[in-house]
Amino acid sequence: MIAPGLKSILWTLAIQQIVLKKRVILHMNPSLPLCVDLDGTLLATDCLWESFILRLKQNPLILFLVPFWLLKGKAALKSRLASKVELDVETLPENPRFLNWLASQVNLGREIYLVSASDQALVSTVADKFGFFKEAIGSSDGVNLRGKNKAKYLVDRFGEKGFDYAGNDFSDLEIWAHSKTAILVHPLSRLTAKVPKENRVIIEEDRVSVPRAFLKAIRPHQWVKNLLIFVPLLTAHVYYETSALISALLAFVPFSFCASA
């Protein structure tokens, strides 16, 4: 049982937080452009991982090519994946509470921009689906529009403190340092603590652990039976031969993804 004095203190703190949050929202200038991140903010997923998994299902051998694509930079990797796969944007999970909040901003007549580190073609496709974005800006020409690169682009485009920004990642701290208001979408508590209370708005979503959800989706327990592929190597005593091991691995990967389907 909570002591009356402690209960009073807790209620006071709670009311102060509500008042502070409403004060920030009320002081948001609807004439300022609102810039919105895609992965983890508008969508409850990461389009890079979605593209990678889809491409891996199409051709498991690309697993060995990705490190070489990365040598040209992350933007090049995203472009390469986007050119080979076509994500069904209608099936990508969204963040409903944030979308409801965005709808309220649209009703205020705000200009809303979708600004993402995902490939430009994919960002444009997602923006077209929703229909209320004034413009879609993504990674292109070898520039990964994330962190400092995104902050520089937005400051050059809208000016220092000339825009509000909605994000969800630690890399967004670089952008929030230059935005008028920081909109945090279902952030981790460690991230929230790094953003000043007086100029932040927190929009909570039911957070799902991405690694846990990924493991659940691929069902690795179904892969165990595919270990039988390695039995002939053991019985023939050729498990030390590189070519035989690679052949077994190349068989194990597609069989395992089939088991996950």
C-alpha cells in the first residue's frame, strides 16, 4: 500500500509530465515542415532487413556477396538490393499510434516529408502508398542518408531549427540536435534520456523485440533436422575437406529457409 504522502508526490509528477508533454505539442509550429523517418518510425520494421531476407530467399548464394557489396558503402548495398527485389509495401507493418498522430498533423495543414536512409526508389513507393507526404527523400548517389548525412541535408534544406523531426533510433540524435522539436516514436528509455524534456514529444507504441520477432519468424528449431545433411561427411570421414563442407553448407542454407517458409 502506497503512503498518502508518496501517492501525492507521484500524482504531482505524473501531472507535470502530462502538462509538459501537452505544452510541447501546443507550442509545435504547424508552419514548420515535419520530417519523418521510415524504418522503425513510420513502419514497424527495417526495409533493409526486409529486402535482404527476401533476396536471400530468392538466391541464398548472395549471402557470400553481401560483404563485397558493403565495401562500396551501405547506400550501394541498399541500392543493389532494391534493384533485385520488390517489397510489397501493402504488407509492411505500420506504427498505428504514430500514423494517427500524423493524421492530426495533416489536418493542421502541415507539410510532411518522408526522409529515410532506405533506398530512394523504396522510399518513394512507401510515400505514394500513404499519399500525404509532400516529398520522399532517400539514400541515393552513394550517400547513406542517416545520422550526420541526414542532419546536414535537413539543415541545408530547412535551416537550423527550421523543422521538426520524428525518429526512433540513436542515430537520430544527430538530427534532433538541429530540429525544433524531437518526436520520439516508441523509443528505448536510454534514448529518451538523451533528449531534453522541454523539446520532445514521445509517441508510445507496443514495442516488439526485432531480434526475437525475427527468430520466431524463421523458426530455427525447424533447422535441426537439416543437420542430417552433414552425416555423410562424418561417416565418409571427409568432414575436414573444404569443398565437401562448402557443398554441405550450400545445401543446408536453402533447405533451412524452406523449413522456415
